[in-house]
Amino acid sequence: MKWLRSMLGGEKDGIGGIDHVAIVVNDMDRALGFYSGILGLEIIRDGRPDGGDKKTFLGNKNGVFLAVTEDKNRAAGGPVNHIAFRVSDVESLGRRLKSAGITFTEEKIGPDGKTTAYHFLDPDGLELEICAAAPNKVPQY
């Protein structure tokens, strides 16, 4: 992998983090209802009026981090394992999601007995996670 690091330019001017994740959904309106209505993300640019692939971008005051494309002929989710969203209060958002009818597929508990993460599915079956900031550089997987 040394060759890849040298091509990417190293830490100073190379990759600095994830800008956004792009996902494919079967129904844009349903997906946006979930991501904005249930998860509370802001629609930064709504591509539905443009027709075509209907690319829409979501995020919050920190920027765009989710690009959604509608394609009724392509399998939703694809090879993505899951998308993890860092949140400031996992338990509070977990309660809000439960009250909205979301079923959790996994709950991770920290050594202090508090929930550190919840896993659940979006309307297209893509696994999502809300998690607290990891105390070290490697997230709890």
C-alpha cells in the first residue's frame, strides 16, 4: 500500500477525511422523507425538480455528507456495509427513532452501561448507525 500513499500525497496534502457518501435509492421521495423527516438531515440541494437521476444532497450546518440518487432499475444500497453518523447524544436520538417506529438491529453498550451506538435500516434496506464519538481514533465496529 506504500505506492497508494505516495500517489495520494501523504498526510499534508492527501486525503483528509470523508466528504460525503453517495447512495442509490429506489424512491427519492420515500428516502428524503426518512433522511430529513426521521433522521433530521437538511436537504441542501433538492435534485428532484431536475429530473434525470435526481441527485439530492443532505447534511447539516457542518456541510453536505450524503448524496442520494434515485434509480428504480438498480439495487439499492449496493456493496455498502453501513453508514455511521456521529451524534452528540446517542440515547436521546435513539428514543426519538424508536418513537418514530424505527426497529434497531443492534445496540452497542459501553463499559459504563450507556448505549454507544444503534444500528437500523433505511427504507431501502441500507444499514445505518448512529454512534457517539469514539474515545480513540478507531471507531467501535
